Amino acid sequence: MTVGDLDLDACSREPIHRPGSIQPHGMLLAFSGSDAGAPLIQASANAAPALSLPLEQALGLPLERALHPQIAAAVRSFLAAGPVPSRPVPVVLTELPGAGRHQLLAHAVDDAAGNRVVILELERLDGLETDLLDHVYPRMREALERLDALNAPTDLLSCAAQEVRALTGFDRVLIYRFDADWHGTVVAEDRNGRLPSYMDLRFPASDIPTQARELYRLNRQRLIPDAGYAPVPLVALPPVLEGALPLDLSFSVLRSVSPVHVQYMRNMETASSMSVSVLLHGALWGLVSCHHHEPKAVSYAVRSACDLIAQILSVRIAAVEDRRDAEHRIALQAIQARLLAAMAQADPFITGLTEHPDDLLRFANASGAAVVFERRCTLVGDTPTEEQVRGLVDWLATQGEPEQFETDSLPALYPAAADFEGKAAGLLAVAVSKLHASYVLWFRPEVVRTVRWGGDPRKPLGREGQGQGQGLSPRTSFETWKETVRHRALPWTAAERDTAAALRHAVIGIVLRKAEELASLSRELARSNKELESFSYSVSHDLRAPFRHIVGYAELLQELEADQLSETGKRYLDVIVDAANSAGTLVDNLLHFSQMGRSELTPVSMDMNALVAEVRETLAPDTAGRAIEWDIAPLPTVRGDPVMMRLVLQNLLSNAIKYSRGREPARIAVGCEDRPTETIFFVRDNGVGFNQAYEKKLFGVFQRLHRNEEFEGIGIGLANVRRAVDRHGGRTWADGRLDKGAIFYFTLPKAGTAKPDLRDLDE
């Protein structure tokens, strides 16, 4: 972007991590390699006190020969101890003849060719003897104890600013937080009055360009002891070729800073500064920014202590924000569950959203909402008119039909929204159909607010000098400048955006698909029910009567013509009577099976102990003369239809009696297991059992695993059991082994947990 011929993006393109120079409060040496034989390839022009020879002669020599004997041994031991880290670590404190006491730090980088380069930095400690670790630790421990006792974010930020200023002695310490657009706001401050307060002021993103923010993310510490310094150039061997990249000083503690930033400091009337980055989940959240009216140095030990405070602060802030975000998401998910449940019960399902307007609005913390589905528009809360909403939906469709769309400044994207920004300056919309332009939309009104800037953000850069050679300089005014922000709503949070996306997926992936499936199934069921009714009528009137006639006339024939029938004829008549009776029984059972699917449930409280006793009494004729050991456990009182449950128990106990025939004694047990959402009942016997591989066939109509010659039956009893239990919202299954007995299970859900009555939708 340019204003006239002034390039406002020049700062953001400046290679600040490769300045080719350092600040003068220390010396830098770079060696190509990480062993004692590594040659010296670059050094700062002031590095002579750290070398054993003049700089021009030392370049190209191995590390052991190039370095001053005072530090060569320490560096050799450091390199032998293991790989050099990519971030500076202290090596030794050393006294250099004629240059004073220095802190030696080391780290490694890769050059353009991928070769490892070890960078040694000697930072001057003159006058900082009380800032070493022994003196810093007690203050640091006290600071950590104070931070640990706090929980509120404002208290944590204020305490961190106070402790950093106590450790460093700077005139002013600010904590500066970035927003989504990288504007920064001062959220905490501690000062002694020598510099003005910037509390609550906002600073434009242009004050800290993109590449500077990235460097803050990578290297958490930066110190400028004197803004009036003259950069010390790096001298290289061989001389750096034109176009070759300078040494990467991203993690250097002495790295020279941009001249624009130095001028920025002068404009703020700060002679020295220090910053420590605050990162949340690896992203730059803000800065601890320290300023002093006069030049001021701070030792590496103190800077590290401040860095630790910033890291603890970031952990505590992350914990608070993550907890709040989690609580918010849980609340939104609960609302989403209620909305989905309402849709599942509504017809048409989409009306389930608007039938619960409070939940629909709370879901996105909105003042209004609209549901547009198949060109039907339903409005909830404070919204634009239906015509305006339809126009907005048509505009959304022209945006490539995005699955989700959100903005806190709709008029800036959709000019027609200026007519209703009092109701919908912010929009969150999700598409809920892939076939039609159907959306759920949430609206937020315009929120007019006043922002206090630290200077006019519209004038981030100025001119330095006159004429063609003039350069860029930062703005010179930091006086409070107020701006009234219009045409914007409160921004949508990440939790609100994510749960809106989840709702969309639920609607499209579940409700819509199920609605289509259920619509098709409903049509099929309607057709099947009509056929079943016709079948029932046919069975009742066309099949049962002929079977009765067959039995009746066959028995009359046996009585009237018995004398004239041969033994073979009599046997044939007996077969006819038995077959007709069996067919009649089969028809009766089929009618009973079909009627069970259509009859209404009449749930009441049932004493299962009494029900089992009644069924045993009914089955007493089948047990006469049998040696049966009964084990009936205490059973609970449950809620269900007693007629159907009696049928369930009668079928299961009858089967247990039948298939344990031949066991001496037969053992039959009835018991239950209580679960939080259901009660599991079982009937166990020691009979012939079954092959578990065929368990799924057991509950089907006419499915039998034994020949009729072995055990009588028509294979419909267990189908009746499953249908009756399904009608209650329960489950059925069985476990068995051949000749080892079987266990049949069924469940009854507890109050409030029953599944919908699915009627004829059998497995």
C-alpha cells in the first residue's frame, strides 16, 4: 500500500533478523562448526578483547587459536559436552583484560548452505554484579509466590507488571495484548511516574510489523540498553558476497534492531527498552514491554527471570481462558442437544429450532435469528424484515454457498445491511441443505464504542528528512486519540463458530438424512400396514374357518364312519386333524404377533416377582412329573405393559422347561441386574442349548434351531418376545452352548431413558 510515493509496507519487508550488525554492549563471534577446530568466519568489529590475535588475523583460524585463552578452555569444554542448542545458553562469566566482566552465551544456527554455525556472544556486565542469579533468585521466588496466589486475569497481569519492574528497575512496565487484527491494547501497567501512562490505550498493528511479531514469537527476549547506540558491523571472512544473506541473528541477544524502531523509541521519549513475549499455545498473545527514560542495561539472569514470569503468566492465562472456553462449549453443546431433540420430535423437523426461541438465541449469544428452509422463513427475536433476510440469503448464495459464514461487520461486505445494522451488524450463518438455499442465521446488533488509541492510527509512518532520499520514520505523536467505532457488532467467539458448525453437521448429517429415510420408511410402512390389515382379514375369515371345517368334518367322519374305515384310513384322518389343528394354531399365533405390533402400550408399575409366579402357575401342567430346581431371585418393580411382559416371561420360561427336558434335574433360574439406565432380566436353563453362531436367528419369525421331532413348536415365541421388549424400548439377546444350556436376556429402560416406541420396525 502506498500514499503518494511513501511505501507503508517497507517496515514489514525489512529483514530485521539479518541486520548485519549488533548493539555495542557486547561482542559476537561466529564459527563454522561445533568443535574446537571450527574456523572463525564472522566477528563483530569490536571483538578484539575476546580474540588472541587482531581481528583480521584471527578470521579463518580454528576456535582454539582464535579465542583469547581466558575463554577458549571454557568454550572447548562447552562444545565437548554435547550439541549446541538453538537458543542462547550461558557458558561462563569471564573477566577480559581491559574490557571488564562479561557473560558468555552460545547458540547455533544453520547458514544458507545448511552448515551449522556456532554463535558466541559476550555481553558486558559492568555495574550489573547485583543482577546475577545469586541476587535474582530470592526476588524471583517471592514473585512466583505472589503469582501463584492469584487467579483473576486482571490481578495476574497487574502482579506480573509489578514484579517485572521490581526485578528490572525500569520506569514503566506495560503488558500489551494483541487482538485478532494485531492491534495491541495495554491491559496492565506499573510505573514510577517518570513516563506517561499508556494504560487502556490501543496501538495499531503497524507499530509492530508482521516479521517483528514473528521474531517476538521465536525469540521471547529483546533488550535495547541505549536507543542512541551506534550499530557495530559484523566482519566476515571471506567478505560477504553481494546478494548473499547476512548471518541469521534471530536468537541473538545482541542483535541490532531496525532504525525505524530506534526512532520509534526516541519519539516515545524512552532511552532504553526490554520486551518479553507472552505466548499462548505457541502463538503470540502479547508482550511485557519495559521502558526507561535513560539508558539502562539488564543482565541475562534478570531477563531470564522476567521470561520465566512471562511463561508462568501465559500458563495461568491459558488455564483461565481454556477453562472459560470449555465451560462455554459445554453450555453450547447442552443447548445444541436440546435443539436436536426438539427437531427430532417436530414435524417438520426444522420447526424444532424455532419452537424453542430462547435456546436458539442463546446458542450463539444472538439478539435475533432466522431459519430459512425450502423458501420458508421463520424469524425469532430482533431481526431484519423477512424481505431483508431473504435478500441476505440470496446474497449468501452468490458467495459460492459457503457452509458457514461469519462477520462482525456485515455492512462492510453487504452494503444493503446498512439499512438494518441496528439489528444485524454481525452475522453467523450455516447452510443446512445441500439441495436448497437453506440457512440458519444469527444476528447481533451494531455496538457503538469508543476506542482510545495511543496516537492517531491513521498516521503510522512519516517522512524523515526532505527530498528524494528521504526515508521512513515512525509516527511522532502518542497522545491519546479517541475513535468512535461504528458498523460493528461484538465478534463471534471460536466456541460459537465451532458449535454452529457442529449443529450444521448434525442437521445435515443426521436429521436431514434421517428425515429422508423416515419419509421413505413411512410410505413403505403405510403400504405394509394396509397389506397387513388385508392379510389379517383374510386370515380371520378365509383361513381360520376352513381349518375349523376340516377338523370338524374329519372328526365327524371318524365318529360316523369308523366302522367302515380301515386302520389306514383312520390313521390318515388322525393326520388330517393334527395338521389342521397345527395350521389353525399357526394362524392364531401370526394374528397375535401382528396385533402386538399395532396394539397400544399400557404401562403400569409391575411386580415382576408376582408376574413370574403367575406364569409358573400357568405352566404347571407342563412341569408335572418333572424334577425341576427353580432359582428365582428377588425381582424389582418396573414399569411396563403387564400383558406383554406376561407373554415375554411365558415364552422364555416355557422354552426353558421344554429345552431342559431330559435333564435330571432340570435347573431354571430367573434373575436381574440393575443398571443406571435399565434393568437387565435373564432366564437361564441347563438344557440342550444352541450354537452361539446362530444367536441372531433365534428371535426371527419361524426361526428354529431344532427339529420338530425333538422339540415341538412353530418358531414364533422368541419373535414375540423381541417385539414386546422392543415396544418398551428395551433390548434382547441370548448366550448359549450346545448341550450346556442357554441364557436369554431382556432389558427394560428406567423412567426417562426409554427409546421411542418403534412399533413394527423389527430387526
